[in-house]
Amino acid sequence: MIRLFANANYDFIKWRRWAFSLTGAIMLVGLIFLVTRGVNYSIEFTGGTLVQFEVAHKVPTASIRSALDDAGLSGADIQNFGSDTSYVVRARLGANATQGEAGTQAVADAVARALDRSVGARRYQIMQRQAVGPKVGRELQGKALAAILLSFVVTLIYLAVRFEWRFGLAAVIATAHDIVATIAFISAMHLEVSLIVVGAVLTVVGYSLNDTIIIFDRVRENLRKYRRQNLYEILNLSINETLPRSVLTHGTTIATTLALLILAGEVIRPFAWVMSFGIFTGTFSSIYIAAPVLLWIEKRWPGQDARGARTFGARAPGGATSPDATRPVPATSSPRAPQPAR
């Protein structure tokens, strides 16, 4: 079998400052869009009415949208649903002054008038109508935020038990970076934030954490195996050793999300956009955010096995400095070096 990057020996940590600058610039642009443009919530969060209908023959979406504008549903969202002759119209409560069941019926009547004009009377069939009140929308927003925060807490507890709290804190910081970057991306792309998009954000959280845990697990193994090397070298070694797995995993996953992005319909496309970006930022943060943050935390608050952090910047065995150190040699191949004083 072909093993990509089998003998990789790149100094990833060396470029951490450039990586921080790059991701900071990208996030700044996204946050500017977030502040100026805001978030485009769907009716699940803002409240509104959803009407699904089928027509006898394919009709241009622009024609239906123009008829909806004339019927008083200006700004309504319209998408194909399942086939070329099935559509979904989402109209927010602001499009009609009446709320509740009467408002739902009013929106459905307005859609019917628009279809009579653009498609023709009795040449369509309304399949379903759904209404979401603003109170339900606010509850969904709160639950979505609570789900993300809960994932942070559970992750911190899990990593603190499996590793130690320093690893957990570094992983949570990297994941917070991914969430902020993803939300900024959603705002910059002006994607509609629906429950599907919230599910994509939570999937990105899990994906990024999984990638970070794999690297940290290798770091823990190498800290025990290479007793004479400092943490700078151990982090680089661990990232290089997991690089073949990362390339294959991320490559196949991004191919799937790109296929969804290109071939899937409008309903699933926001999910594909968020997942495609999330794979990129999750991979980036595992290497250039989580690992350098762990190095900084261990240097500032040394743990039981923090000899790597304490010797960071010192000369490694053999006279080589940490940034240019070569692949470590297992401690069993040579006498164990004296440990630096605390």
C-alpha cells in the first residue's frame, strides 16, 4: 500500500506565529462581516411560515419569486425540494402582519395567489404548511448555544481524565477557534442559519476534537517513549507521525463534502459549505493552534511531565537547538539524561 508522507519531518511548530497571523487576519475579515451583516437566521429561529407545494411542470424559480413579491411576500426564500417540480417557500413573520394560525393561513393564501399568477389555477398542489413562532425560534437559539457550550464542558472533563487539564484546555481553545472561524465564514458567505447548519457546526466541533485528540494521544505516548527530548520536538514528531493518517482522512472527507456541495440540492448545500470549511479549519487548528497552545500552557504552568516545556528553547541533547532538532531517539537506546532542575 502507498503510505503518503511516511517519513515526514517538518517543523510545524516553527511556523506557529505565521499561522496565528494568518488565521487572525481571516477571522478578522469574517468578524467584520458578522458585525456589519449579522447572521441570516432561518424561520426555525426567527419564526415564520413554511409552505411546500408541487407544480405540474417545471417553472423558473425567478418567475415564482417575482409572483411572491407581487403577492406581498417580498424577501421570501424559495428552494427546490426533492425534484424540479417541488418547491418550499419560507416566509418570515415580518412578511405578514398577522401571526399565529391566521398568519400561517394568510401566507398560504398569498402563496396560492402567486402560484395562480405564475403557474396557473389548479396546476399546483400545496402539500404542507408549517408555522414556527418567534418564541420557539428563541428557544431553539438558546438550545443550539447550550449544545455547543455543553460539548466544551464535556470535552474538557474527558481530556482532563484521559490526559490532564492542560491538554483539555488546549483542545478547547483550538475548538473555540474553529467555532468562531466557522461562524465568521457563515456570515461572510451569508448562509442561512438553520437547524441543519447548527448540526454542521456541531459536527465540525466533533471532527476537530477527534483530530486534536489523535495528535495529543501520540504526544502522550512519545513523552513516555522519548524521555530526553523536549516538548517542542515531541509535538513536531507527533504531528509528523500522524500526518499520513490526517492526509488520507481529511482528503476522503473533503471529497465527500465537495461532492455534496456540487451535486446536492439547495437544502443540503449550506451543510456542505460549513463542513468543507470546517474540515480545513479543524485540520489547521489541530496542528497550528492546539499544539502551540499546549506548548505555551506547559511552559507557563508545568505539569508532572513538563520537562519538555521547561527545556523549551534550551539546547537539546547533542547540541542541536529545539527548532532544528532531528527525529528523537528512544530513551532505551542511550543512557537517560539527567533531568533539569525544577
